[in-house]
Amino acid sequence: MNAPSGTPQSTVDRRASGGGSAVRVVFHYHLALEFPEEISRMAELFPDVHFDVVESDEEFHAALPEATVIVAAPQPSTTLDRSLSAAGSPRRLQAHIIPFAGVNRVPLSWYRQHGVLLASSHGNADAVAERAVALMYAAAGRVVEFDNDLRQGRWHRRDDHVRPFDYWRTLTGSRIAILGTGAIGCRIAALVAPLIGGRALAGDRAPGGSGGAGELVGLRRNRGRSAEEEHGGARVVTAEAVAAGEDEARHPERLFGRLTTRVEEALAGADVVFLTLPLTEDTRGTITGDLLGATNQATLVNVSRAELIPEEDLYASLTDGTLYAAGLDVWYRYPSPFFDEGITAFPSRLPFHHLRNVVMSPHAASHSREGKRSQLVGALAHLEEFLKTGGLSRAVNVRRGY
């Protein structure tokens, strides 16, 4: 079918036998069902492309051999092997777009071996950043603790002429460390910068962390290398930044007062620590209790992956006073099956749920309608680029794992 004048034509390499068959995109993710109008928009934009939305794993497995692109959650290599020919190479599959950010459960070696492009969506960055700041306020401000106590009639006041009130922590004048200066980290920086006493620039820190200008420090991977080098030669642009006409994630120096590649330097004296680093073999377990001890008894917020911090180290830091509080959206254990409402399970083998200085969130940082739609739109931005050019300029570096 010929596309109307002005409609982008796909330049995707048709490697399948019996050339001339239509490019086929297979969606196997709930967002394609929740927001069908977004899929319809793509179908109108690319009328020569066949779009399938499948619900069951069985339908997905049946569609894989003829799929040019799949938009789906991470798949085990045994499932991806269904796309291979008898000769062991992909019959048609050229790209896999994951409609969320994390790729730590992806069999990266499979993509390296078979030359299939991989991309993930950072379209939920705004929602996740907003949730991260909310968790920070809830934890540092003791909002949940005070709420629970007032429901029992306790008012957090005492008969003390010097200090009659039970304090919580404010953000003004704080030193904030954001470990990870990608899309989510930069969104958090933009949200908190006006709240720490001025713009996101290093300033004089008032004694005791109150009043005056605060400081915003970012931990950046591979400082001194260009974004192109850092991502294996590809230009790195977040989908939402394309729409906004700017790319904060490539230029974090515009948001942060100070950037460093040293975890120790980023954490030193921090009042608040946000974790947004990707989970890779290089970052797993690297935020130890000893490193957290260099903070100013910080409030920790993790919206990345729990395994960045050893489980025992985090629990000990929250019980021995190393950390003031924590807002945690990611965990060490998850229920299985994950989407069964009847399943109840604690998110760690350690009793975090008994700690009054922990605000717990069930891995829900992106779970607003706006966040989920943006997540899908981010994936479709990758898809649109691929269908126009046959490539992905923002592909995951499958050698480094992010």
C-alpha cells in the first residue's frame, strides 16, 4: 500500500525471506491495550506497516517469528529464540523496544550475539521524579509517622522548656546528592533546585543545613566522555526531551552545581540522597553502609533498583542512625505472580515494615495515568525513529547494560 503524500516511509531493512512482506510490529504490553489511540496514531502515520496488539503469551510466541519489531517487557532468551531461523539468526526481528526504563532483567548477550537493537523508554521520568520528591518529603518530614501517631492521639509534643516540639527536616539549605544524571535524575534536580534556596548552583551552605543556599551534586557515569562515547557511539536524547526541544540528560552541568564520577565525593556531607543509577554488574551493591556513613545522616530515596545497596547495609543504616530516614519504591523481594491481587508478600526478608523512619512504596513511582501514557509515548518515539530510519540513535549499549 502506498502512503499518502507527506507520510513518513519506513526504511527498515526487510531481511525476511519472500521479500516484500509488510513490516510487522508486535505489541505485548498492557499499555498498548490501555491507550489504543496511541497505537492508532502510529498506524495512521505508517499505513504500510502491520501493527499487532496481542494479549496472551501464546499469541506473542506465535507472532514472534514474523515480527520485525517487538514492543514488550524483557523476555527470556528461550522466548527470544522463537524469532530465530533454523540457521540460528533472526528471521525478521530487528529491534526490541521495552516500554519502561530498567533493562537489568534483559539477557543482553542474546542481543549482542544476534545483532538485534534494544531500546527502553524513559517517558515516565517526570512521574518518577515527582514521586521521588514526594517520598523525600514524606520521609524527611515524618509525614506518615506523624499521621499514624495522631490517629492514636499522639501529638509529638513534650514538656520541655527548651525544645517542646519533635522536629522533622526541611529541605532548605540542604546538600542534595543525586546519584545518576540521566532523565530521571535531571528531572529530580529541576524539581528540587528551587527548594534548596536558589538555583541549582553550588552555594554557601548555612550552618546546620538551614537557611541560605543549598548545594546540588550529581554523580555522573564516565565523566569527561561525550554522551556519544558513553552510549557506544549513539546520540543520547530522551523522548520527552525531544518533544521539549532540549536535552537535559546530555547536559546535566546546566542543572547541577557540581558533577563528579566518585561516589564518595557525591555522598560526602549529603543531607538527602536520591538513587537513580541503572542497575548493572558495575553498580550492583556499590552503595555500601560505609559509604552511607559519609553522609550527614541523610534521608535516602531509591527509585532505581534495590540491589544498588546491600540489603543488610540498608537495614543497618536505618536502625543505627547512619541514615535519618528513607523513602523506598524498589525492593529486594517481589510477589509471584506479580499481578495477583490475592498475593501478599513483604518486600524484604528483613523487617523494614517495622521501621518508623521508612516510607514504603510498592514500586509504583510511575503509576499515574499520565506517567503510564508518557511511558508508552516514549516507546513509540523509539519506534517512530526506527520505522523512519531503520536505526535507533538511543539504543541501549548492550555491552555496558544501560
